[in-house]
Amino acid sequence: MKIILASQSPRRKEILEEIGYQFEVIPSYTQEYFDPSLPLEKAIQQVAYQKAADVHMKYPDDLVIGADTIVSFQNKIYGKPKDEQEAFSFLRDFSGKYQEVMTGICFLYKERELCHTDITKVWFRDLSDEEIWDYIHTHNALDKAGAYGIQDSDFISHIEGSMTNVVGLGKESIVEMMKKISG
């Protein structure tokens, strides 16, 4: 079975490589639609499905993996910040609190469909404005949902759930879904 990752994310690619899968990267360029009327867990799965379906139409006999990640805090969605000021605002909001990182994952293989949402709670310690600006100026905060990458931030006090989910794909879920879809 040929596996295709419908994502340009270098972090998702690394996670699949760490698991040991052989796969090809063919990004989806579909116009994503996030349905605000759905519960967040379902809406993020729907976006992952859209990405997978876009590539699956061209490769219907292959297993296509689509994924999308958001950060949710106090019923608000935090995607990638549009500028440094918004990144600062995101990180200031998270200071001393926790947010939920949700990754919708969708596998499409021939006529089969399997979708799932991983949710990880991430707690921040209290942050000074100086620490936040230092992080923004030394890391690519604009390229990450919620303006941070867990792999390169020292202001996380602890997490509850999958660490790799916060990076972009929960390893545990990917392995379990692979067993189900190919079995």
C-alpha cells in the first residue's frame, strides 16, 4: 500500500519518518473550509478530510493522510498569527493558563475513510513580556498554530496528552489508525 502525506508540514513529515513509514509528500492545495457550526473536534476533522480528499481524488488507490492543527483557548480558535503583534497577543493570553491543541487526522484509502481528533492540553508558566518578545524574535512564531512550537519553547510547564500531537501528528493515533485502515 502506497502512503501519501497530503501536507507540506516538515514536522508531520518528520513524525511519519520517526514511526518508520515509507511515504510520499503530495500537498493539498484545496481551499479549506472550517465550519463554525460544528463542535471543534468535528470541524478540525472536516478540514483534515478536505485536505486528504483533494489528494485522494488524484490517487484513489493509495492511502492518503490529511491533517490540520488548531489551538483552542477559552472557546476561541488560535491559528497561525498574522503578524508579530498577534503572536504576542496569543502568547500573552496563554501565560499562566492552559490551552488545547487539536489535530484532526483523516485517512482515505480506496473506499474507506477513518478520521480522528487528538486533543492535548498544554500548560504555560507565567511569562514576562520580555520573554514573549524574545521568543517571537528568535523563533518562527508566525509559522505555528498558537504562535509557538512545543519543541522549541521553554515556557511550557506541562502537557496532558500526546507531545507529538502538539507538533502536528499524534504518533499513537497514527499507528492505531494505520492498523484499523489496513486491517
